[in-house]
Amino acid sequence: MSFDYKVADLGLAEAGRHQLRLAEHEMPGLMAIREEYAAAQPLKGARIAGSLHMTVQTAVLIETLTALGAEVRWASCNIYSTQDEAAAAVVVGPHGSADDLQGVPVFAWKGETLPEYWWCTDQILTWPGGEGPNMILDDGGDATMLVHKGLEWEKAGQVPATTEDDSEEFGVFKELVRQTMAVDPQKWTTVAAGIKGVTEETTTGVHRLYQLAETGELLFPAINVNDAVTKSKFDNTYGCRHSLIDGLNRATDVLIGGKVAVVAGYGDVGKGCAESLRGQGARVIVTEIDPICALQAAMEGFQVARLEDVVDSADIFITTTGCYDVITADHMTKMKNKAIVANIGHFDNEIDMAGLARVPGIQKTEIKPQVHEWTFEGGSSIIVLSEGRLMNLGNATGHPSFVMSNSFSNQTIAQIELFTKTGEYDKQVYTLPKHLDEKVARLHLDALGVKLTELTKGQAEYLGVDVAGPYKPEHYRY
Ligand code: NAI
């Protein structure tokens, strides 16, 4: 079999396959879902355009979707997050070879340029034979944005010269849309009409979806996977607790114990980051804008301060806010010599990299890929990871399999839900029902040797719940 794809090196497929095999063992939720739905093939007929970090764990997700009957095309949602061996293994497929590709078209490699990134995203929405995708699986909302902006500008007859976002990055996106419209002036009308729904992985993407729904611009139903409890309270927190430190170590190998680390934002991601830095013996300072999260941080024993007041004394700075301009160029000029600056939030605008590049006399030295030293005129320097893009995937390999099994079980269930029950959903953003959240958790208990206590009928009646769950009301916050 042959199909179009673009990855770094198919020769890495065997190495990737070994990693996938081990990952499958650590992803009991996804493997149980494969087994449960193998006969029913609920995703038969689904053509899924996937835009999510092309890692080993994502490879197991992709092969779960295809095992359930889906056809899939895949791109990464970040220029640095692809694991090239995983991408190669997915293209070759479990039973294929470099001469006989039996896998899935992947368009992703580590170190894409921005024009390449948007080209890859366009490829997942461009299916051979004229039929477009009918589902999107998104992480951060870029594939969804391409369809929405593409349709908006196609209707207007042109890509507007000036837009609210005048960044270079958005300019690259606009150029891609311009090119697609030149090739096929009806492209986005056709693609948008074919899509039944999107399932969104992360806080930032979900935020974009709610904005679209509020203004009535959302073109199709969406499931917010992020706010499944078994996603955001696990992946965002325990995942980052693992992969933040992994990224710091692989990038710099500095001893973290005894250092002063600032974590900007104490939401789900910030909580995991602060805990992991404290676990290494760092003295952690948190910055927050939300009084509730600030109080939580204080109760956990973290100092809560303003960045301005600690910027010249800390050694490590991590942004986790999903906000923009959290660390400005001015902040960076005031940092200690060799301070480390990194972002683990979804987009790179948390750290003002463009502003840093404009500091008079500044010099950038590549220490190794995704690790750069920025030297100021006076000779002092800071180390910036992954050019300000999410460092746990740029400098390391993202979250480990077990936690991603929870996230991706939710993704798979959400895809089945939207694809098979399209008519039941409006153009709004939905979360998965609690019994499915509990199911995802349940699928991961055995592997950890967890023995759950069972309610008696009487106890269940006393609590006003069913013996089989759900156990908590919707408003419960975990
Ligand atoms: P969240 O909303 O739970 O937490 C963000 C926190 O930052 C909030 O408490 C908010 O009050 C605070 N904040 C906002 N602006 C701030 C500012 N200017 N200064 C200080 N604090 C500020 O969101 P969550 O789930 O923690 O996600 C954060 C980001 O991380 C998002 O962009 C999300 O998409 C991304 N993410 C990245 C992952 C990764 O593997 N790298 C995994 C999961 C999420």
C-alpha cells in the first residue's frame, strides 16, 4: 500500500515500534477500549483529522482509532513535539515495512518551520479523492481554527490584509490560507460542511472553543476532553509533575535542589510543576492573578509573590498560565546570570520571545537544539528552552504513557460519542458524562493494584447514589 506522508526518517520505524509496544503495556485504558469495541467498529466511516503532539503515546491513540474502524490523517500541534521514531512507526504500521506501508499518513517531524507546520495541518484536512475529514481531534485548536478562519475568509473572498493578531506567526497562517484559497476557492466550504464534530484536548483549545460558541461562530459540536476529571486533574497535573523536570534535566542538567524556582500560574499545570520542583528541593515561588489559586498555593506552603519582586533573584522561571506576555523582555533583562526560562503552557506567547530578540545588542547562541543562551550587552545571559514553546515536549518526550492513557481514553470515547450520535449534539461545547469519566479511571485501577471499596445497597441509598455510580454530583470539584 502507498499513500502520501511526510516524516523525518522511515528507518526509525523499528525503534518506534519497540517503544509503542512498551507504551501499550502502560496504556491499559486505551487497550481495554480497543478490546471492548473491536467487534462493533464504532468509528467505521470516521475520517479523523488529528492535530496532536506526534509522540509514542499518540501513536497508540492513532492505532486505537484505526482499530475501531477510523481512517486517520495526523499532524503534530507543535513544531518541536514530534518523536520522529513514533511518526515513522505509525506510517509503517504494526505489520508493514518501509516498502509496504500499512499505517496512517502522518505529516510531522521534530523541528518544523512555521510554514511547514501549517502545511502539515492543511495536509490532515486535505484527503485524497476529494472527500474531506468528517471529524477533528484537536490539541490547542489549530486545526479547528484553520477550518473556521478558512471558511470566514473564503466567504469574504480574501484573506484580510490587517487582522487583530499582527504577529509574524499569524502572518504565516494567513499566507497558508491564501495559498489554499488560490488552489481551491471552495475548499473550506467543503471541509466545514463535512465535519460532524471536534474533540479538544487542552485548556487553551477549549478556551478558544467556548469563545466561538459564545459568539455563535462554532461550526460544529465540540467535546471538551480537557475538563474530564480524568484528563485535566491527571494529565495537566501529574503529567507535568513528571515531564517538567524531565525537560529541565535533558535541556540543562542543572541541579534543581536549593535553587529558587518561580512558577507563573497555579492552575492544574502549575500545581504539578510547583510540586515537582519542590520534590527536587527547589524553593518554589508562585505567581497568580486568581485569589483562590493564590490561596491554594500559600496553603501548600509556597511563597506567592509578584514576578517584579523576585525576578532578579530566582534561578528558574516556568510559565503555566495559558495567558500572554507573562514574562516580558523587560523581566528577562533583569534576571540573574544564567537564569533558565521556560514555558509549559500551550502557546509560546507566555514569554515575549519577539521582544527578547529586539533587546539592543542581544546575542543568541545555540547550546543544542531547543536550548539557547541569550546574552545581553553587559555579558550576562539567560537560557531559554524550546524558544518559549512548551518545553516538556520540546526538550523531553512529554507526559508518560500511563497518564496519557487516561487522556486518550477520554479522547477515544469522545470521538465515538460525537461520530455515532451526531444528531444529539448542537453547535456547542460539551463535556463527557461523569459515568464515562469514572469508567476511564476504573480502567486504570488494576494496573496499579488499587482495590476499590464497594458501596452496599444501603450505603448507596444513604448517599443518594447508585451502587454502580456516578458517585459525585456535577458540581463536585475533586
Ligand atoms: P488553568 O486555567 O487551570 O491554570 C492557569 C492558571 O494561570 C490559572 O490559575 C490562572 O489564574 C493563572 N494565570 C493566568 N494568567 C496569569 C498571569 N498573568 N500571571 C500568573 N498567573 C496567571 O490551566 P491549565 O490546565 O493549568 O493549563 C495551563 C496551560 O498549559 C494551557 O495553555 C494548557 O493548554 C497547557 N497545558 C500544557 C500541557 C503540557 O503538557 N505542556 C498539559 C496540559 C495543559
